[in-house]
Amino acid sequence: MELSHSQAVIRLKDIQAELERLGEKDDLTSEDEQSFDELTREFADVDGHRRQLERKSALERVRSATKTTDRRPPAVKIEGGTPTSSRDGYDLDPVLHPDSVEDCRFRNPWDLSEVRTFGQSKAQVARELSARAKSAVERMGGANDAVRATATHILERWDDGDSRIARLCLATSSPEYLRAWSKVAAGRGHMISQDEQKALERAMSLTDSAGGYLVPFQLDPTVIITANGSRNQIRQVARQVVATGDVWNGVSSGAVAWSWDAEATEVSDDATTFAQPTIPVYKAAGFVPISIEALEDEANVTQEVARLLAFGRDVLESSAFVTGTGSGQPTGIVTALAGTASEIAPTTAETFAAADIYKLDGALPSRYRSNASWLGNRGIYNLVRQFDTNGGAQLWERINADVPPMLLGRPALESEDMDASWDTAAAGDNYVAVYGDFSNYVIADRVGMTVEFIPHLVGANRRPTGQRGWYAYYRVGADSVNDGAFRMLNIETTV
């Protein structure tokens, strides 16, 4: 314990106040009972530490009084009557030595028993939890600088007044939880220590699931994909938000109608209309099987499982963000724009030509054009390249380097789920290109993926196959919040 004497005294008073508050309750909940027991044990520890500091200080004064002038100076040097040694002196000047109680607590940011809820407003408790979570991010193991930077950004940008993300981070990023989860992931749950079991139980109290364990914060696919870059290119340009509930609620409006008003005249009605787009989040699930032999031979199962989960999630979402139906899954950008005024027909029916690229660009309002990107299949882009037969159309830029590919000066994103061609022999819609400002396509992630370890997989005859597996599930949603920010080329064919 690293508390100074003054800090120990303050903490003892805080513990006493909280114990008295709990003691006045007629009916204690199980959580209150646990808190009462923990505070009682902490009081004994802190009080013992306080007495030890006092004994050390008294002994040091005795030693100083008996030392001769030619011997080593005392360990506690007095300046203006105030000890300056933080190790042995316990009456430190709070100005000269601003080692606050909060700073001392943050030496272990995951120890929430030290969070003072009594006498503190909800906002004050939320600020302390947020500060602890950021401190935990800096110290959490199994993470690189990019992951830490992303985790900090998520906390600063999306943590709400209830500190749900901060609590999730503190519960699932501690060394004890990472060790416990790694043991569970490797099928060694029987080797979990008492501290690790407490860490698991604490994290499980944050989820309404009936089973499974939350993936450690530093291994959560939402954090990893954002930090390392998504293979799904829509994620690179879309607006990404974090949802803490079942539905993400946003705010949007049309352009503000400014006006020129004469001197000393009543201002005209320039009010804008606000809308509240909502994006529901849906459950997605995945399964990772592994043989018992591979599990025993794998040197780092934890990191490998996290990598596989992140990769599988990225592949699943890449399709949903383009053609997702919006029923039980995210709404894809093509689905959102189909049948709206954002659809553009080709210049010549059932034909795709260079003029259609310029037509799409001209149809997009200028306020969205500066931040616009293209989305199409590689097959369509190859056709566009062939339009420039004489090298004069200037559709593609950096056609040799192709890093990044640019079409009419705007990024050209690829998606295999976009139509690669159109069939003139069959009637139907062919959505070959989307052009627009993808910050108006919102992806709502719910941080916190849950994983359940399946100790034995069975075959058709219900006998073990010698494999184990991880069943993972998480929630995500997506939709366009402003269809007017996009234009989509539809080469509709008829028979």
C-alpha cells in the first residue's frame, strides 16, 4: 500500500462514512452486503498501514536524535517543519507534494472499491470512472499503441452519462480478467484463481446474457478493427458511432435557411426542421472450431481467437453494409437508396458508358461532392478504365500506381457485393455504382462481444469429434441517415 499518512486518514474517514450510511439501511441488498464486507476489510488494512507509518516516523525521530553530527543525515529532512520524504514522513505538505488521494488510487485503476460514491454526484462518479478507464487503457496488456489510441477515442467520444463504456473497459481490461479469459478460451477454466474468478463475475454482471464471457476490451473486434483498419472499405469512410442501447438515436436537419434582412426589420423565419434518425442494432454470431491437438499446440490462443473473430466480423459486415436487408441485419447502402430519388438511370437505356460517370457526378449536390467517394465492384471499375481508349477521358487518376484509386478525383472504394455486370437477357435492377458522402451512412457498433467456450463438439451420432470451439456474438446496425447525400446508378434491364 502506497498511501501517505494524510491520505490514509482521509480514506479511513471516507470508509467510516460509507459504512455508517450502509448501516443505517433497514434492508441491505446483496451488493450492499458485499460492499460492506469489502469496506470493513479495507478499513483494517488502511488503519494498519497508518499505524505502521506512525511507528516508522517515531522511530526515525529517535534515530535522528541519537545520531552524531559526523554521521549520515536523517532520512527525513525537515524544511519549515514539514517532512519531505514521501516514504517515511506522513505529514506531507499538500502543496509541495500534490500526491492526491485520487492519484494514489489510480495506481490500480481497476480497483473500484476505492471509488467514492457517497457524497458525490452522479456526474462526479462518472468523471472518476472515465478517468480510471483512460488510465486502465494506458496500462492494459496485450495492446499496441493503435489499440490504446482507439480505446481512448471511444471513451472520450462515446461514453455516456452512465459511464457504461468506462465500466465495461474497467471490468474487461484488467490483468486478472485477461488471464481468466485466456484460460477459459484455452479450455483451462479449472485453473482460474480466486481473483480471476471475481474479475469474471464482475464483467458478467454488466451483460444481460445468460452465459458466455465478454471479450477483453483490448481484444474486442470493434476496437481492433477500428485501430488496425477495416478490410471492409465502407467502414473507412462511413460515420462510425458507438451505441450503448438497442437503438442509436441521432439528430439531422436540412440546410439552415439564411436570409438578407434590412436594418431594424423583423428577421425572417429561417428555422430548420430537425429529424431524429434511428438505427437499430442487430445480433450477429460466429463460431470458431479448433481441434484439441491444435489447441494444445497453439502458443497464443488468446490473440489468435481475437484475430479470427475480428476477421470473421469484418467479412460478414462487408456484405451487410452494401446489400443488408434491414430486417434482422443492418441496412445496406444499396438497400437504403433503392427506389428513392437518389437512383439515376443511365444516359442510354441498358447501357453503361463514360457519360454515366459524369452524369452521376453532376447529379450529386455540390455540398456533398467535396467529401464524396465511389463504391463499385472491381469488374465495373475495369470497364470504366476501358472507356479511356484514347487517353483523353481523364476518368482515372494515378492509373499506374493505383494507390489510392481515384475516379474523377474522388476515392474509388471496392465491394464484391456490388453488381459486377448487368444481364440484358433478364429483367431487373443492376446497381453498378454508388457515389456520395459516406459520412451520411452511419454504422452503430455496440462495444462488447461475448464468447462462450464449447468444450466438446459432437458429430452426427452425438459423439465427440475431438474438437472444441468458441461461439461469439455481438450487435451492430447501419443505415443511411440522409439519402440525398448519395446517387446510385441503376442500369435497369427489360426483356
